[in-house]
Amino acid sequence: MVDFEQLQASIEYQCQNNLNLYDSPSGDRLATQAAAGRHLRVLSLPENSDAVSVCLCEDGYPGWLSLADIRELEIATTSYHAIALSEAEISTRIPEVITFTQKAMQVPNYYLWGGTVKPNYDCSGLMQAAFADSGIWLPRDAYQQEAFTQLIAIEDVLPGDLVFFGVQKATHVGLYLGDGRYIHSSGQQMGRNGIAIDRLSEQGDEISQSYYRQLRCYGRVVKSYEPN
């Protein structure tokens, strides 16, 4: 357990429990979550704040950690090092990725903006968690995941490829399952408020149609993310 007085910007820490990271020091809005075991670095120490600026090591994602949660950190015994995976190695793990999402759907859940820890996810959080469970890291947000993947033509799309939606940029992502179906975590207002399977077709219900009209592209994960 780390005390505030011991906190150092040059030290790598490991989360002992699942933690929330916020998008501002006020802690009003969840930015992402850090599952137990993840590594982070402190970016700056607060002077008059209830939170500390941190960066997650696996995906380089920044956020604010409540000072009350500092006690959930331990100094990491080893530094995080990204593990390079070949496209072939990733391909063999795709069935596990698909299984993760399907099992997550069977557990009661709801859509949580910033959620990356079971049972409640946002769209890109579910994708990141599913791949990470098989040792494959993706960037955090949907538009980052789109830029990271290898774009795939519609005739070449396979189960385990990512499906991206949005107008000016990717704002939503799901996992292709085959036969025109994909699994995703969608919101309450224009979605399922949780994890569900939808169809890429104009023939579905209003929610399926709404997402289908925003279909941007397909992307294949061919490497594991290595932050700079």
C-alpha cells in the first residue's frame, strides 16, 4: 500500500484492485478503468487537488486517480514491457476473444461510459478487455482502435475482426461474429444499454438500422499495442 507522501512521478505502480480513472481532477466523469494487476505511472503530483494525474502503461491512456485510491497501489516489482505478437499468434487467440464477449453478454450488465472492467463496459472497453484477456493489447478508444487495425474489405471480413461505426470518425466499435452479426456494448439512448448481438442490415429493428447506417469499416488486429 502506498501513502501520498511516498508517491513519486518516476516510479511505476501496480493496481491491487480495480480502479476508476477520471477525465478531470473533479472526478465527475469516468474516463477509463484499470483492472487489478495493471501498471501505471504518475504524471504529476497534486498541490491543491483531490486527484493525481496518471498514465496507464499498457495503452498509454491518461486519467485522474482519486487520492483516496492511492492506497490501492503498490510499487511494481517489475516494469511493464509490451510483448510482441505475430499476426499468426494473434489469429490463434481470436476464438478466445469471441468467447470472452459472449460470456460477458450472459452476465447481467449495463453500458458504462469508460467501463473496461466486468461486468459493465463501453464499446471500446469491451473490445480492449476481450483482447487483453488473451494477452493482446488494443488502444483504448474506438477511433484509436480503428487507426491501429489493418483495414479489411467487406468480402474479406472474418469472425474476430472489429467493426467500426461513426460519421466523421469512429465513435463505436463491435466484434464481428460472422454471418453479418456483431457483438457490442451500446448505450441506453440509442442502443441496448449493455452487451448484445446485432445484425449489419437494414432489415433489423431501429437500433440495428441506426448503427448499420453509420458503418465505417472493418479492421483486423494483427499486432499487440506497444505504447511509445
